[in-house]
Amino acid sequence: MKKVILILLICVIGQLAIAQSDEDIAIKIAESNPASKKVDQLIVVYNQNPKDNQATLIGLEKVKGTWKVKLKAIKASIGRNGMAAINEKVEGDGKSPSGIFELGRLFGYEELAPTSIHYTQSTTEDKWIDDPNAEDYNTYVRGNTNAKSFEHLLLKSIDYKYCMVIEYNTQPVVKGKGSAIFFHLADEKYTPTSGCVAIAENDMLDYLQWLMPNKKRAILLTSLNSL
């Protein structure tokens, strides 16, 4: 009899865990982060464990002071080695940074993009510096640089067709703490990134149309077992 009761109890607990939707989890994450109080539109990205390189991504918007789901849960790729703990990301670790960060300027391949936020068409001269020893480390450069390594923003692959800057380690820039963290497109296999957040193109188009220039925009990255 005790075994039956124990089995039933385990089943009930499991059902309750499943019953909590991705959207509910995202709202709780947003509500628990004090920095989100200054944000109007928030993209929540979370994985189950820090080492997971696949994550869930949800769009929330503040309506009369309360977080509401505007774009439902979708799949996202993050750093190939998962997510770094708060303040522990370093250059080349293959991890996405944990924390809440503003969403910056949007770059893309086409002359125009289906969005009302500020957009810059990428050229062969556009790059993002990832050389920790360079003076312009973790900054956008159009033209020449003395940096020994950098990311081209105009690629032959689909990745940066739409590429939004995640303002991690940008104000101020700390040498060696990580660079070129973007919100961009995933390939068909959702290949893990070097630290960015990547989603399917159709999903990205939804986000580009949703994000507004007159609202405070941010992205929040976390692991559930670190909360």
C-alpha cells in the first residue's frame, strides 16, 4: 500500500511540473529579476541545465505593469557549451552569458528589413572585433582595424541575415569577458553557437515586427537550475 501511495505521489508531482507551461516559467523568471522593472519588451531565454546548448525562447510585454506573453515558446540555439554563470563568461568559452541585457542595433543583408527599429544594411566593410588585445575590442567597426581577429557581419551563410546586438560587455567593455554576442538566425539543424542566441528565420520575422523603437527592449538569459 505504501508503494502505491508513493507511486501516486510521484505521478502527481510530475504532472504538476509538466502543467507549468513554458510561458508561465518565462513570466516567473521576468518577475524575479529586478532589472526587468525598467523593461517594456523582454525576450526570455532559458535552458534546463547550464550545459544545455538548446533553449526555450519567449517574448513578453509589460501591460499595465504586468508581464503578458506576446510571442509563444519556440526553440533556440545558444552557446555550444551552454550558458555561463553570472559574470563568469570569458572570450572563447563557447558559452552564452547569463543575465539581462539591452537589445541594440539590428544588422542585415538586405537594403530594408521588416521592422520599425533602427536597421543597418551590412557591407563587406562591417565587422565586430573579437580580439581581446585590440583597442576596439567588442565594438562595431566599418572599415579598417588593427585587430587580429573579428567577425564579418556580411556572411555567405544565413546566420547574420538578421543580426541584433545583445549588449553584453559593451558599457563598459572589459577585455577578455566575451564579444560579438548576437541574436541571429539559426540554420535548419539549430547548430549551437559560439555564445549567441539563434532562432529560425520565420520566428525572427515575428520578433522584428513585434519589437518597437519607442519601448525599452531587453533579453534575459538564464538556466532553470541556477534560479
